[in-house]
Amino acid sequence: MTPASPLLIGPLSASAPGALYEQIVTALKREVSEGRLPPGTALPSFRGLAEQLLVSVITVKRAYEELEREGIIYRRQGLGTFVSDIATDRSREVKLARARALFAEGAQEAAEAGLAPRDVARLAQSVLKDHAETHLASGGASKHGRKRA
């Protein structure tokens, strides 16, 4: 197990969308899904992360509890809190569900704007093409671009 080290998930903002604990949850899921927090990595204590992020211990506790319910992390009495072995897959599942919901919402908006299903499909292809070009132009190649076998 990797020792706990400062996480690079801040800064949090009360004016940003979502409660502070949700911002912590989102940031930790992102760190896990992008491989910066591999399975077995020790996370800071409630108090340590609260001090680092300048939030209350209760805020961190709530975030950790949600992540534990989702199977992203686990706690061991007297040892600490760690990234679970299934965290990457669970985090990916959550992201895929969110992406699907956003696509569905976009399809609904397009239909309400009077676009035919064929036109919605063209619009989606255009957006995907633009995204790919922008992503490649910025020098990044998605490590999640291929579906796992």
C-alpha cells in the first residue's frame, strides 16, 4: 500500500456547482479514473484532508462516506482509508452513466428543436469529431479511447 501524500484536488469553491463534499467526491473519482490514485493508495485522514482543503472534517467525512458506499474507497480501523481494487472500474461506470445521461439530454433538446433523428446523429458525429480534433491538437490521447476487451 502506498503511503498517504497530499492530494492535488483543490481548490474547492463555495460558488462552484455542487456542495463542497460533492466537489471532493468528483475530484477523487477523477484522480482514480485517470490513474493518479491507483488501487491500494492510502488517502489522507479526515482531518489531514480537511486542513489541506480548508474545509470542515465533517465535509471530508461525508465525501469519504459517499465514496465508500460506491466502492471507490474502503476504510480499515487503525490503518486508514485506501483506494479500492475496483475503484477504477466503479469510477468509469459512474462516468459512463453520466455521459449517457448527458447524451440523452442533448438528444431530447435536439428533438425539441425540431431535428430529425438522422440530424441528431449527424450533430453528435460533428461534436465527436470536433472533440477528437481539439483533444489531439492539445497533445493528449485519451487512455480511455478504446473499450476494454
